[in-house]
Amino acid sequence: MQADSLQAFNDQRVAIVHDWLVVNGGAEKVLQALVKAFPHAEVFTLVNFMPEGSMPWLGRHLVHTSLLQRMPFAKRYYRQYLPLMPYAIEQFDLRGFDLVISSSHAVAKGVITHPDQTHICYCHTPMRYAWDMKEAYLKDAAFRLPGMESVVRKTLKRLRQWDYFTATQVDHFLANSHNVARRIAKYYRREADVLYPPVDIDGFAFYEGPRDDYFLAASRLVPYKRLDIIVQAFAQDPQKRPLKIVGDGPEFKRLARLAEGHDHIELLGYLEGSALHSLMQRARAFVFAADEDFGILPLEAQACGTPVIAYGRGGALETVKGLEHDNAATGVHFSEQTPQSINHALHQFEENAFDAYACRQHAERFSQTCFTQRLALLLASVYKPPIASESPHAYHH
């Protein structure tokens, strides 16, 4: 097998298992890279509710869904079927494949494989709401029915047990960051090689022109992204630095209330990729407050030549080079998820100069080409093709 190419897999039967297809987020960008790397692969996913035509790159691949696809109200409430997801993922029949790659942040790695198959899990994160984010998840749920929290706690305990057991059935783990590799070691007691997710560097053109005066934040507007502290920081800013926020989600109304009376803060809602790209190119800096496993948006900003002000935890420590890198810095880290910490970082940002070319150069280390080359090297080191292929054809659901 060639260490620098995936063409050696053309004769292998490959199955790619993905948790669910509902939104086109970071996990789906990895899925896109995987199906491009394995053009004959078949895809297995719990549910597929993506609008037709929204993922043209998936069109030529056979996509199998689970029994959850046909459950009542699954399109809107698929997450409520979490207790059934382990059972549903185990029902896929993968006997017809040589190599199984699961792209997992929830239950995909729990798919059942056989001794003559190799199962490689690309782990975006161990299931956060069952492990380290359990208490935050339970708090945000705000249960109204008596006894419901106790029921959910017991469900999450069973889910952790299942999650730990299925980790023992994976042949090899790939982690999307050193941050996640440490969490895999903590919760699963397994080692993992690091393979950074692919960033569409070519889709975010470098811009060396003059910058506008605003700062930019963008993400799905959900609680753990912590857009609230970004809004509060800029609302408290005596200099009234302009802030633009791109995104939509359940936190939109709350953020709008926090921004009331502060004309220098704009909530722009959801914008198409080209519009977001244009805003990234001209922003003074991209502001990112989430504790992410990896986080692609800060790298997309750096691909444009835009520095980043980011919370100094999780994946941002790997994707943003802080002030300790001197002339090679691509941004500033702030130490606490508080408005005061962000405002201190804004002050540090303005006291330093950042080179747009250094930002772009750093982002290029995470390109799709780098992803594919490293994937080929890692697979060459762990995958041994079957000597004889006598497996029956895959069962198509």
C-alpha cells in the first residue's frame, strides 16, 4: 500500500458510518472529505433529513438510514430518540465490507463489526453530554416534570457504560485534535493518533486589503458557544467597538435582548457562505468563546488572513497561535469565559500587530490535502487488507 495515496483502497469495500445527517456542520465536512477519499464507499447514518441538493458531494454514494428515520416526529425531535440510538446503530449489517470508518461524536462508533474487518473510528469527541458536559446538559434541559431528571441521569449512566464498552470494539482511534485524544485516553482508556479535520482553505480566499473597523463572531446560536459573553463584553466596552454576529439558533432572541440599546452590536442572522466569507475577510478579528473539541471557524478566518481572539481552552489552543509565538502569533487567547476576560484580550489585541500572511500560512497546515495525506499514512500503518474476500454482499436497508 502506498503511504501517500488512498488509491490502494480502490479494491476495498468501504463503509462510512456517520451519526446523523441533519445540518451541514463540522462533522459533515469530515464526512465530505471521507467520501471524496473513498469514492465507492457506502454511507450509513441514523437519520438523513438534509434538504435535497444541499450535499451534492453525497449524491453518488448509497446512503442507508436506520429505523429511527421512520419514527414519529423524528425529523424535528431526532435527539429525543437518544435512548434508542445504541440499538439503532447496532442494527446495520456491515458484513459486506472490508474497512469500516466511523465518524463519531455520539454513537456511530458503536456499529458492530466482525473479526475479518478493520474498524477505524474518527472521533470528533467522546459523547460530551454523557461525560464531561453531563451536568451542563442537565442544567440546560430545565426539566419540568417531577422525576424526569432522575430518569435522564439513569439513561446517561447506561449510555456511558455502552459508550465505554463499544470503544473496546474499535480497532484504531483517530482523534480530531490532541485535546480529543486526551479525552479518549481519559474516558475510553485508548490511545489515538491525531488527524486534524480538513479546512476548505481554497474556499476562504486570502485577503490582504484594508480591514474595516468591526469584530466578527459566527456560529450556531446555542448556549455552549457562549455568544452571550461576547455580546456582554462589547456591550460593556467603553470604546464601543463594532461587533457583527452571524448565525441563527435558539439563543438568537436572548442575544438580541442583551444587545438592545447598543447600536454598535449587530445580529445579522444566518448568512450564506459567500456573505460570511466576505465579512471574515474584512474583519479586524474573529472572536470565538466556545470550549470546542476542535473548531473550524477560527481556521477559516485565519485562511482569510484574519487573526482570532479565542478562549484559551480545548481545540483553540491548537488552532490559534497565541502571543507567546511572538511574530508568528495568529491571535490572542483569553483565560476565562467572562466579558471581562474578553475585554482584556481586546486590549491585548490592539497592543500587538498580527501578520495576515502568518495567519494564512498557519491555516494551510489544516488543508484538505494535508488531511488526505495524513489519513493515507495512518491507514497504511494500521490497515491490513483481507487475504481473501468472501464476505456476502451488504444488506441494503
